[in-house]
Amino acid sequence: MASGKSATANTVTVVLYTRTPQGTWLPGAAWSGHNALDGWTTDHHEGDLHSPIGVYSLTDAGGLYANPGTKLPYLRSPQFQDLGTGFEGESLADAFNYVIAINYNHVPGTSPLSSDRPMGEEKGGGIWVHVDHGGPTHGCISLPQPDMVTLLRELDPARHPVIVMGDAAALAG
């Protein structure tokens, strides 16, 4: 679960939950990171600088670095490189060392780099969990690299992982 304190917050707490055989959800590790510059929305559009609120499956991963041990399909590629700077002047060079595609307007079973947008280009896409670069994102969720590695190693496609994401009020409703 990735939760921001308010609809305009661009910092997020991510908690890894595990479902027991009895159906109970147990909270595990909690990590701090970032979401989009302008917070959260239920009506995400390309370039709106908001993270989409919802529940999305996590089926595909990749990155600039080799697979750290995830069971998700993983694509290592030099295309996971951004030499630009973030909203606060921070380097983005390491942001895509590891990524997990959030299946918001993404075709499950395709590379995180896929440009296929089932809801259309205007609804945006390329929403990932990726390595934190020290500032807000365009719409993604970001975590410190050690936490990304832990998350990647924990996710098992046989358990059908999802991310529940949004601000606290939206998630409580």
C-alpha cells in the first residue's frame, strides 16, 4: 500500500502487506518515498503531475541493473536511463536502476518500457515503482534502492501482487 497524508502530498509511505492462508492481511516493512509532484487524482491524464489513485496489479519489472532476484518477468536494458534532473534539481541517473510496472494503463505481461496504452495516450502511462531520486515524481511511486531490491525479491507472480495507492482519505473511503 502506498499512502500519502493528503491529496496534495508528494511524499508517500509504502507498507508491504502479506495475505495469510486464512485471508488476514499482515503489515510488514514500511518505507518512505515519493509520489507525483502535485499529489493524487482519481482521473489521471498524461502530464498532470498526479499519481493515479486505485488498485493495480504488479506483473512486470526491469531496470538498468541485473535482476536482483525477483520472480517477476524482468527486462534488463540500457533504455532504463534518464540523465535529466528532477523537480528539485536532483539527478535522475539512478532512478530506473530497478522498476516495477504499475498496471495503470499498462498491458500486463509486457515490458515496463512498453508504450501500449489500453485506455489511450491521453490517460498517461509509464507509471512505475522505481528507485527514489530524492524528490517528487511525474506520477510514479519511488523508494530507496535497498527497499526496491527488497520489494522486488518479495513479489511473486503466483501470489498476484497488487499496489493500493492514493492519499489516506481516498483510501479510507
